[in-house]
Amino acid sequence: MNKLPDYMFTRKFLFLTVLFIVAFSILFLQLYSPFSSTYWFTLRESYKLLGTVTMYAFSVLFLISSKVLLMDLNRRYGIGGWGLLFYSLAEVLIVSIIYTAITLLVRQDSVSLIKLFPRAIFCIFLILLIPYIIAYLYGYAHGLKMQSVISPAKPNGTFVVSIHDIKGNIKLSLRIMDILYAVSEDNYVKVFYEQDGVVHNTMIRTTAKNIEDDLEGYITRCHRSYLINIAKVKFFNNDRDNLYVILDQEGINPIPVSRSYRDSIAALLSK
């Protein structure tokens, strides 16, 4: 399979996938428990509570560490569909081993390892399969959309886009190539744009999320309060302790980049 979109290997996307897996597993185990003879998770009995917390702690720490490794492997070698599939199956195997080991410690009655381990693999496979399918399908589609927007094959930015206020009324229409960045300020967003070589700004009563929706693919969040037109970035300082971008428009101060958006900005700029 071809190399997957870089968006699927950003820190934000992968860590949100882990949170999705945790939330899904809690719901799944509640539904699965009546059909399992080896189920033991509980929040009542202190001994089993400790086992439940330990299981989730080890699993989450492993998955987070695994995602960090996955990001590094993709940076070094590039990961395609088959690579991601086998990597995910390896995660299932390791989490199954963790579950089996903790179950043997928590279950006070004798349980056969030969009987337990295949069931553990089946259960963990189901827990990870559904969230991974949903997350990866979204990540693949969204990643392709982001790549297509900034592809050189696209027009040169003469499209006109509209920005709406919180009530849905159009407050500003301008060419994509003129958008510079936006700053969220409480219940308002200040949009900066260029006209005839001069930087202007307009304050709109809306949210940063609404701006992202209006300009999806053309503007990207780089910080909790800042969104930038990635096509306007001429320099990205990727220093872990001092992250910022500089736009190609004179007179604009460096725009901060938070660590949670560092990888997504780097991925977009690499295109």
C-alpha cells in the first residue's frame, strides 16, 4: 500500500485515538462482561479495583509509548497501510499479554493460561479493532483532504472564501491567498489578511472552531489561540523549547506554535 497521509501520524491525532480507545473499552467491557467467563474488572472490590486500575494504567502507558514510536518510525521510513496493519496487530498481542498477566494475578480461582490467552487476544482485538477502524478512516480522509488543499496541482489561491459570525451571517469574504492568520480573543476572533501589501484585521464574534470549519484545509491551528494560513509560512522554528512560525508578510511578529500542534505543522510544511 502507498504511504499514508502524515496527518495520521501527528501527536494530536494518535493521542486522541488512545483516548477514544479508552472510552470505547469502558463501554465495550460493560456490554461484553455477561458473555465472558474470565471477566473480572470492577470498581467495588478493592483487590480487583487495584487490578482494574493497573490494567488500564499499563495499557494506556503502553499505547502512548507505542504511538510515540510509531511517529518516529513514520518520520524515518514512512509507513504504508500494511505496515500500520501489522503494527496494530502487534499492539493487540502485547496488550493481550498484559491483560493475561494481570488476570492471572487478580483471579483468585485457578484459570488455565491455554484457555485464557486466546480469549484475551479475541477480546483485546475487538476493543482495538472498532476504534482503530473509525479513527484511521477519519484520519486517512482528513489527511488526504489537507494534502489536496496544499498540493501544487491546486489553483493558486484565487478562490474566495467566506467567514461567518456565531449566528451564521457572512462577515468577511476574501481570497485564500490573502488570509494570513487569526487570533482567538474570548468570544471573538481577529482575522488578519493582506490587501495591496497592507495588513488589515477584522474582529468577528465567533469561535476559533467556527473559523476552522469555515476555512478547513486553508487555515490550520498552531496554538490554542492562533490559526495560520500554512501557505504563508516562510520559516518554522522547530526548537522544542521555542516553537514559532514566521509568515512571509512583513511586519508580523512570530506566531507561537504549541507542542501539541508541532507535528501537524511540520507535516503540512513538509509538503
